[in-house]
Amino acid sequence: MSKAAIAEKEKLVDAFAEELKAAKAILVINYLGLTVEEVTNMRKDLRDNDVKMKVIKNTYLRRAAAKAGIEGLDDTFVGPTAVIYTDNADDITEPARIVSKYEDDFDVIEIKGGMLEGKLTSKDEIKELASIPGREGLLSMLVSVLQAPIRDFAYAVKAVAESKDEDSAE
């Protein structure tokens, strides 16, 4: 292999290592068996939610993970592998939600494992995380909870006003 090719591959590993260092959530999946259209749709869903997907040789993944200081994922870098990750700290559940949806829809996708905010995560933990609503969903729930007492008070005031109107009409 030429020195230029080796240098090019080293650049690829270094660039991916930097992306992994910045990642708040990393999922490792087996996607083999999806059609090109299905993979394209999944990539679009991921991209629309500020999540990235890379398919890189397992040897490069191991090197990039080692350079990024990520330990414990080497067992997942076996066979057909795609790495799905995000550096969006506001919603680290999004990759898990999207991948879980595709895993439910297509039997061929398998979540191998992952890492959330520097902590190794099992497939079961990722599935559990996927059931948590996203940031927007949680914010809307919070707004609803905060509005409930005000809404109840407004209904009570309205009921009192209506009963006074009925009393004065009689």
C-alpha cells in the first residue's frame, strides 16, 4: 500500500475520531439486509434530526474509537456495522428513537450496543431510552402541566360568574 493511501486512511480515522469525541450518543447497528431505498430513508430521517450515520470498516472504527478514548465498543465492531451518532446534547434520545423505530419495522436491523454521554449502553437500555419522548415532547408536557392550575382557576372563575348571572336573572 502506498504512503499516500496510508496517509489518506489515517486522515479518515483521525476525522472520525474527532466526531466520536464530540458525540453525546453513539449507537452501533447491523443494517445488512435493508434495501438501498430503506437505508436512504433511514439516513434522511437521521439527517433531519441532526443525527449522523457512518459506515466504515471495523478496523478503522476500532482505531478511531481508540483515538477518541472510547473503550468497550470493540465487541460491537464485528460484521456489517454502521455507527449512528449525534453531538446534539439537547436530545441524546433521538438516535435511539429513530433506530428503534426502524428496528421494529425491519427485522434485519440489530442494535449491537452504544454509548451515551461516555457510558457504555446495552441494547436493552437503548430500547428503554427510545421510549422516552424527545426534548420537544417533554417541553410540551411541561407546558401542559404548568397550564393546568391556571386553566382550572379560569374554569372556577367562569363557573362562579355564570352562577352569579343566573342568580341575578331570577
